[in-house]
Amino acid sequence: MLKTEIKTVLAAARIRGWVSEPDAKGLLSASGLEVPRFIAVTDPRQIEPVASDLEFPLAAKIVSGRIVHKSDVGGVRTGIKSIRELTEVFETFSRLDGFEAMLIEQMVSGLELIIGAKMDDQFGPVILLGMGGTGVEIYQDVSLRMAPVGTEDVEAMIKGLKAAPLLSGYRGQQAVNRDELIRTLVCFSEFVMAAADMIESIDLNPVMCSEEKCIVADARIILPPVEDLTAG
Amino acid sequence: MQNTCVPSNGPSMESRPAAWDFKRLFHPKTVAVVGVSLKRDRHPANVIFNKIHLRYPVDVFAVNPGGGDLFGQKVYTGIQDLPQPVDLAIIAVRAEYTLDTLRDCIDAGVGGATIISGGFAEVGRIDLQQQLADLARQHDFPFIGPNCLGIYVPDRIDTFFIPSERMIRPVSGKVALVSQSGGVLVDQMTKFAEQGIGFSLGVSIGNKALVRELDLLEYLASDPGTGVLAFYIEGFARGEGRDFVQAARRCPKPVIVLKSGKTSEGMRAVSSHTASMAGDYAVFSAVLAQHGIVEAVNELELVSFCEALSCYRKPIDGRVGIISPSGGHGALAVDICSRHGLSIPAFNQEQQSKIRADLSSSVQPIASLTNPIDLTGSATDGDFMAAAEYLARSPELDAIIVLLLPYTPEITSDLGARLSRVCRRHNKPLIAYVPHVERYRMLIEGFEFNGVPVSPSIKGAVLMVKALKRNKPC
């Protein structure tokens, strides 16, 4: 059943080349991953009723078919404290390329990790875990494994990170809930195996990991170019 | 811990062919060399025929449609005319004749072939290569190549078109090396021979049209003559890497891989962080480690790993004790160990006095015993034995490196054999460094013939310990 849902959403996004953030989060949530509460608005008049349902501060992100890396174009705002501020952000976003909607989302805190997947030509689906945020490619602190991964694989992946001590509560900082992180990666691996022949790569970045939970704050599912898709 | 999410199976990859019978191919009693030349004396097929005829314990027949006489031996006009059934056909005819030759081999009940000839996928003739593979697969007929050197089995056969006097051959032993490149195989054989590491089989698989790394992995896993499997790999076909690593994990013997093309990444622009950070080589390396395959990052590692793993199988944590007659050598070894993730636990005062009690009176006051142990240039065989005995018993260590400088005046040529016995008795891996100079041969062989690997460099000795650390339980 999950597979059917994945297929439907991915097929609909084929022409665009990647899955929009709300759709991606919907799929991940259905696969057992935690995502923040979010609502998409297409009209500034929707902001007030929607925001009253959430708790400030909030985050806002652009939904656009033409923008893959939202923060590169100023399409992500965090720490929004009022409805007025939300409305201003909406005005700004609506002038960006290909604006479709604005995502209003509950802010989450924790250690920023990246969880990713890639279809490798020689080895098939591969899972990545690393230190996340906008600096991922500067630090390049990542562990890779061939999917599917089990508990032991994930333990070894965590151990393999240079920043592993940060996850266990370095110098008085709060530790990451290891069982939740393992559960998140194993669920993600299952999702990746189910979607393997339909995706090219996935970034969940950042995944905010705290003592309680691991929450996927942003998700990007890249699809293979249409000519590469095989039947099925 | 069981999660709600249960990992599922991977997507189905390339379909697997039937397992071939490689026995006749790799251990032939009768061999045919097809495509000898009566006009060109140094034709590759002539070189092959000549060396097999003169050097190997097999019956060999030359084949050329024109018939005649080569080096005083009869040339047969076709494989069907040979007086005996043939186990191995070495095919060195021009590319356009290979398909007919292969068909003749199959019809004549030949056991397998190596196709030396070039002129296939490497020059764009993928179609011709595919026809060979299709025909062979239809008849469960194994062939190596095309565009390869073929096989080398010590004292049994080699199909290399390299004159005997130009080849350096490893002795008979436990390591099998499968190489996509013939040049790399020949070069590695030289290095293995220099190190005294024995081969069970060397195969250059060339364009690997039919028999590929995975097939040989599966064959060698159950080949009683092979103890260590080594591969030089340039790349896998789509999805093939997944099958290979899964089979390697099931293999009850150590598997070592040297990969080339580490720096060439995909040319396609990538739009995700994951795709950018999970480049071809990064994935390759991580996936090997995940499946307990030992990755050698260069040729020195390949040779060292093969030697170490053909002596010791048990994986270790990498807690090393070092014994030497020179403080400098000990310090150099410590530096290299820490660079390669190996630890050197220090002995406390109590432990040190226990070691000191067993040393000779001249060494007792001057030896430094923290680990690395420096027995000084006055050390005798007895001092080395006493230190080795203590280290071999120590539960804090799981490997010992002994750095031997044979110019220290008090040690004898028997020390290699004697130290080997101590460590074997306690079942603790011992690795030796001895400068490879001809006059120390007896000392070196004292180690080697007792199953202790010897490296001519300190770094090589450390890499041998690293190989044990990386090995999977098997």
C-alpha cells in the first residue's frame, strides 16, 4: 500500500524532476518518519486562521517548481514571531521565481543531521548519515552504507562520524535520542528500498535530533531524468 | 533491537548465470593452443605453445588450419582432429575467427577456454563479444577474456604470451589474484614473488565478456587450494557490485580488493548534497568495509594484506606490542601504527618488572620496556624470546610486531624460527620486519616457513597488522 502511494506521488512529480517539500514530507510521514506540523498557504488571507493553530516562533519556506535549493535564494525564514511578519515574508516569497505556495511550519530544535539516499550505479540504493545544515558539503562528515540498513549498520554509521561525540552529548550538550535516530534511519531505508527504482537521490536536511525525537525539517527527493526511467 | 520497519530485499539485479565447472579450465591435463603461426616465430600463440610444451606437466597441441610443424611438433588443422579430449583451449586467432573457433571447442567437448585475442569491446566490437558470450552461455562453456593474458597456476599452466625468461613467477601457495588488467597481474606477480607469497591462481579476465569477478569469487570460495582471494577491480557493471559484496560477505575466506579510478567521479552535475558526497569511490570504499571486504588502497597494501591474511585469519582489534633492538625503529613503528588506527598499549611498572626479570644480565639495566620494547643492541636470542613470551601471553595485546636488525651481534639466524614457535604456541599473530638482504635469508625463512609473514619495511609490517584488523570474522 505504501508502495502504491509512493508511486503515485513520484509519478506525478516526474516532469518537475523532484518532489515538492509538502509531498515529500507526506510520503516520509506515511513511512514512519517524524515531520514538523506544517500547512501550505497560497493566499495571504489564509495566514491568520492557519497561524492561530500553530505556536510561534514559526518557519516559512517557499514552494516553487523552479527552486531546488531554497535557502540559496532566500526562500527559507526561521524564527518568525508574528502574523504581520508572516504576511511580509509571504509578500517577499511571492515575488520569487515560480512561487506556488508558502509552507508555514512549527520550528524544531536539536542537532542538525543529514540523512540521505542515492541510487548508486554499481551498488544500488545507498544510505548516508552525516552532520547536516547548510555546511554539509564543507565538513563532509558522513557515513555511507548499502541499503537496506539494520540496527547494527546504523550504530556503525554513527560511530563512523567524526562528530559522533556530539551525538552522545558532548560537554554538557543534550544527547541525541539514539533509538529514535536508529528507528528513523531504518524506516528511511525501508522507504528507499520501496522507492529505489523511482528515485535518483534524497536529502533530508536538516533532520533535527534532540533527546526526544528526530524530526525531518526539510526534504528533497530528486527523480531520475525522464529518459532514464524504466517501466514499472 | 527490532524496529517496526523491517528491511526489505533489494530490487532484483542482473540475473545470475549457472555456475560453471572451472576445474578443467584451471587444472588442465591437456591443452590446445589455437592460432599458432608458421610464419611468425614470435607470434603470441607460439610463445604460449612453446612455454607450455617445454615447462609444464600437461599434454599440449598446436592448432592452425594450415597444419604443418612448429618447433618440431605437429600442428593439427582443427580442434576436432586432436588425438585426446582437451581440457583447456587457448584461443589466439584473429577476432573475426574466434566465434567459429569457440563453436569448434564446444563441439569437440573442450572443458573451457581463455580467449587471448583482442579486437572486441575495447575497440567498439561489443556485438562480436556479445555473440561469444551468448554462444558460451547456451552451452555452459566457461571462457576467460577476451583481450586478456588468461591464467597462471604455479607448476601447472600459464597462458601468458610472455616468454618464460621474462616472467617472474610466485611459488605455489594460497593466494588467488583476479585482475581486470593483465599488466597489473604480471606486475603484482613480481611483487608477490619477491615477498615469497605463494599463488594458487592468477587470472587476468580482460574484457570479462562471460566470466566475471563474481563467478570467480564463488568458485574460489570453495576451492580447497585457495585461502585468500584478492581482486584488482576497475569497476562493476550496473548493480553487479551489490551481488559481489553480498557474495564476499558469505565467503568463508578473506577477500581483498584493490580499486583503481578512485578519483574519477561521475560527470553529471548533481543536485543533491547526498549525491555530491556519496561519489563513486566513497560509496565503493564504504560498501566494501560494510561487507567485511578488506580494501587495499595501493599496491603495497595489497601485497602486505595478502601475505598477512594468508598466515592469519582471526580478526583483531589492533592492540599491538612491538619488540626491537632499536629505540628508533620502535618509535617509527609507533608513528605508522597510530596513523593506521592501531594502538600501542603501554606496560605499567609491575608488568615491566616481570619482563625485566627474564632478561639477560647485560640487557636488564638498559632495556626500555614500556611498549615499544627496546631490548637494545646488546639483546640476545634469549631476550627476544623472553619479551615475545610475555607479549604473546598478554591479554592486552592481540598482535606482535618484531623489528629485527640482524646486524646486532648477539642474535643468531635461528631467532626467526624460535620466535615463530613462541607466538604460534600462544596463538598470537606475529609479524616480522627484517631488511631483505640475501645474507639474512635463513633468518627470514625461519619466520616464513613457520607461517610468520616478514616485511622488508616497517610500514609493510604495520600494514599487515592493519589487514588483520580490517578482516571480517571468518
